[in-house]
Amino acid sequence: MPEGHTIHRLAARHRRLFAGDTVTVSSPQGRFAAGAARLTGSTFIDTEAYGKHLLHHFDSGLALHVHLGLYGRFADGVPPAPDPIGQVRMRMESHRHWLDLRGPAACEVIDPAQVAALRSRLGADPLRDDADPTAAYAAVANSRRPIFALLLDQSIVAGCGLIYANEVLFRAGLAPTTAGRQITERCWSELWDDLRALMKEGVARGRIDTVHTAHTPEAMGRAPRVDRHGGEVYVYRRPGQPCLICGTKVSRGLMAGRNLYWCPVCQPAVSPSRRAQRRSPSAPR
């Protein structure tokens, strides 16, 4: 499933392609025909990304809400639009561009009240300037759940997915099983700032890279990572491989049905206060 940085990139791209244009909306597949009829002929005003949710705003006050889920994807181009191939849920066209959407988990037209309800059920998005990390910390500090699970809870941190959760905890030297109520305010602030920086870099690069400069393939003289997700990472999908810092084999487990990766040496099960004492200063990526 795409993580939050991908949705923010899509929002920026769709804004460039359609903002200010009157659009024609259709559903070649037929499953979005009623929704398309409500939007066609409207002017595309702006886009919004919130966590893993994408919103297209129109002059009618209505919004197109898209959640890509596991299989959703967009394609776009300049006119003339090609004949629809496969299951195209939605097609949007203007005099400048066309946009196709296939396989989303959600594709619906919602009104302002529903947009507000959507925002209200989501947690703080590290990529949004209006995010409130203190509200997220309040939920974390009052929970017995592991910090790994809390980072993946979209009602607490919107947009953080599996890769970012695994990687930001490694970079913090924090055991993923640490209970939320053990996380100090200082620890949370460091975790949030690092997550925000990593996700912003993901928006800029279009891929997830989490290793510091000293641990890149060039610096270490190692082969680049080969993985369909791309990017250089410390622990994600590296079970049994040596930790890039200490050489210990990366461990793998399951938590709430999600794949968990960590280094037993670099992420020992110690209290956050002790972790703060042993954590090395952050280095540039």
C-alpha cells in the first residue's frame, strides 16, 4: 500500500495537471458512473493529501475521495486519451490532460461535511503543516500498545506505513515492542521530527531512503539494495542480513498481522530514558 509521501506527490501532480480547468469525468468500468455524473462539468479547484487519502476539490463544493489501498494506481497523459484498457474506475479529462484511476479501495464523491468527518478521524499527518504532534503524543502516552502498532494506527499518525514505521524506530534505537506509555515527550519529539524529515525526503525523491550518509552503498563499499520497493533502508525486508551498523542479523516477526523488522543489538528493549543516553547523535542522510 502506498505510504503518505506517495499520496502527497500525487496531490501535487494532479494540482499541476488540472487546477483551474473544467473537467469531464466518466467511469469506463461503470462502477463510478453515478459519482462521475456529479463531477463532470465542474471546475477542478485544488487537491489535498491527508495521510493515505487523496481529495480533489471542485467548485461545486464536492470532493472526489480516493484511497488507493493495495492495488489502486493512477495513469495520466496529454490528449487524446487512449481507449480505456482494463478496469478503469474513473477517467478525468480536461483540454490539457487526462487521468485514469484503476483498482482503488475507495473512489467516492463526498460533500464538505463528509470531508470534515474524514479529517476528524485521522491522526496527525507529518507532511501537513497543520499537523499537531502533541495530540498524537497524548494518544501514544496513554496507550499500552507497542509503539510500532501506534505508528501504524492512522487515527494517531496519518500516512506512516510499514516501511517508515520500521525504519524510524531503528534510527531512534527504539525497540518496536516498547509500550506507548513508556515513550517520553522528548523521545516522541525526536521520533516525530525524524519521521517528518524522512517523509519529506520521500516526497522530494519519490522513493524511501532512510540510511545516513555513512551507510550508503558508496560509503560502505557494498552493493545497492535490490528490491521492488527501491531505496536504501536499515531493516525493512532485510531479515537475516547483517545490520549496516553492528553486523548482527536483522530479525523479523509479526505484530498485529504486519511484518516487523529490527536489530536486536541496535534496538534493545530498554527504557526510553536509557535509550536517550546511549543514542548516538543523528548524522546527515
